[in-house]
Amino acid sequence: MRRLNRKKTLNLMKELDAFPKVPESYVETSASGGTVSLIAFTTIAFLTVMEFMVYRDTWMKYEYEVDKDFTSKLRINIDITVAMRCQYVGADVLDLAETMVASADGLIYEPVIFDLSPRQKEWQRILQLIQSRLQEEHSLQDVIFKSAFKSAATALPPREDNSLQSPDACRIHGHLYVNKVAGNFHITVGKAIPHPRGHAHLAALVSHESYNFSHRIDHLSFGELIPGIINPLDGTEKIASDHNQMFQYFITVVPTKLHTYKISAETHQFSVTERERVINHAAGSHGVSGIFMKYDISSLMVTVTEEHMPFWQFLVRLCGIIGGIFSTTGILHGFGRFVAEIIFCRFKLNSYRPTSVSLPDGHTSNHLPPVTDNSTH
């Protein structure tokens, strides 16, 4: 009884077989079929390798939402070198809430030489080249996100030469914590002093001839400091053409959450617009000489997530490649054989077409001429 049930089960499974086996004696092979098979296998191998490379690659997904965090502090990371002595310049932040953040809260004034050493010039040249490529090809930003914490540090390397030249510039570097509202970070003449109506800079003791706001921005970022991330103003250098010159940077800061397979951090991206002009009150160009960075916080928050193709999707695409190529090459090969058979059949018919034979009475005969054996003559 069990054997009968097994036989019925096996017979049922045989009937459900969607892949019938053809005996090898009934299979006809040809040179054209072998050529097409070789092309098909080569194409499958090539596309499989390409699909595997796509499977290994990742891409960045951008999602936007409203930033509801208004109570936390915003960190500003600063590394700027000004071509003036440290006792002549002062830096601070003033926001829309009239809250002043003095530079003494987190910034360091370091006397340095403004001109770069050869290795530092090469670093700046490469950084400016990367910045120009980023402006032309925005997709490179995804590569920078994925290489964060893996690439080399973007800070200016130390001088390799032991120059005996006396310091003629001031490097202002460090970080400040400010409110998440629009504000103005500025570097101008004189140290900042508190004032009942705001704030002021003690600039009366500095002569106008010593004003020189030529500067180099080695680093400027907002939020958590992430090595490997290149910001829009990194490597910027401006040379003042006049003593009374104002440099303005209008910055829009966008809170960003970065989630990759290597890191998970909260940082800030920003876009910037630059403007510079000479202060000339007689010509109607009013203002204060210095470097002014006016920033505004966007109400939108961007979440950047690194994604990867699922393995099941890779298998589906791979099956589609293999089955599609086999089906397509089979159809093309069958169509080619059909056309070739038609052409060869017509050629054979033309080679055996009956010829007309003239008879003595002037009539013609379409029958084939009799075959004679010349060997008997």
C-alpha cells in the first residue's frame, strides 16, 4: 500500500515537472548555436560582474523634515588667520537676541606667519582644487560623506621650515557655543568690550595704516567636528586691496543628521555667498572694516542615510539578467536560422530552375535537357 502511494506521488511529481528532459540523441547541435551560446555566456559573465559591483556600492538617501530643536546650542568651529597682530584684532559673536559671546570663551589667539610654507601651499592648492570640483560635480559630496573619519585630516599641516621671521599675523582658532538663532560672527579692529546698548570694539589705539584684513579660512564648520568633511569655506584666501576693506560672508546653515555604515553624527551643512567692498564714507560706502560672517539657521533638517541594495533584490536582478539573455539570444538565433534557411532554399531553387530548349519547329520546351554520357562516344 505504501509502495502504491509512493508511486502515485512520484508519478504526480513527474507530471508537474516544468523542465522536461530531452534525450541527447534527439538534440541537434550546430556551429552557429555554439557561437551564440559562447556570446551569451560571455555577456552573462560580464553583466554579472557589473551587477555585483552595483550590489557592493552604496548611495546616500536624503530626507527632509522640520527641525523642532530650538533649545540646544550650536557649535561653531573656527580656524582663521588674519594678517594683523593679535593685539590689534578681536573676534566675537552677536546674535539676534542681542546675546554676545566673547572669543575668550573658546577661541585661541596665536601669533603666526601669514605666508605659507611650501608644504602648506601645496595643501591649500589641493583643497582649492577639491572645492572647485565640488562646485561642478555635486555628487562628489556623497563620496565625502561616505569617506568621513576614513580620509586624512583636513586641518592645515604645521610648518616644516624653521623660519626666523617674526609673526606678522594672528591665527584665531577654537570653537564657540551660540544660540540656534541668526547671528553675526565678526573679526574687526580692537578687542570687544561690553556695552549697555550692545557691544563695541576698542579700536581707537590702532592706526588705520596697520589695518590689513587679508585672511585665510583654514576651517569653518557648524556642529560636531567630523574629520574628512570638507566645508564650503575651507581653504579660502582673500587679499585686501585697501586698508579699510570689509569682507562679508552670508551663510545659511542646515542641520544635518549623518548616518553611514561607519559613523552616526549630527552636523550642519551650509551654503555661503561672499561680498567684499572698500569702506569710503565720502563715496557713500559705510560700515566697519573687518571680516563679518552672518549666519542664519534653516528651519528644515536633512537626514542623510547610506543605503545598500538588499540581497534578495540582487538575486532577482541576477536571475533577470541570466533568463533575459538566454531568451533573447535564443529568439535571435532562431530568427537568424529561419532567415538563413529561406535564403539558402531560394538559392537552391534558382540553381535547379529548368532552362528553355529550342526545338526544330520553332517551339520551346521547359523540360530539363536529357543527360548524355559523353564517355560512350
